Amino acid sequence: MALLHKVSLHIHHQVLDVIPSLLSLTALIWPHGSNTWFLGHTPLIHHLCPLLSSCVFCALSQLWHILFIHLAARIWSCVQ
């Protein structure tokens, strides 16, 4: 991820370790208590990566928001 090229290796690995859990149903990660990525909601990862700067956190949230919407559109187009 080009977004993480300016962070320490430790934080880089923390963020990469969190990615697989993004599609889980964990209430600790999702603001509404359930996985709603298909609505464009972004997960709450700040408590999982506490050393993540607010700038990088905001950029990741925006990126994931856009990617989740694209994924939902792609899945929907396959269903049609």
C-alpha cells in the first residue's frame, strides 16, 4: 500500500494484520455492531492500531469506503 510507505514497519504490519478482519461481523470493528461494508460504512480500526496517525487513519477510511462501494457494485453486477 503506497499509503503506508511513510509509517514505521511496525504500524505497517499492524494495519496489514487488521485487513482480514474487515469483512468479519465483529461489533468491535463496525460502528453499527454488524458488518455493513456494502453500505459504504468503514470499520473502526483506531483501537486496533492505536499508533496510527489521524492523517493515515482518515486516508485509510476514505480508501476503504470507496473500495467497499466498488466491491458491492461489482458483486451486485454479478448477481444481475
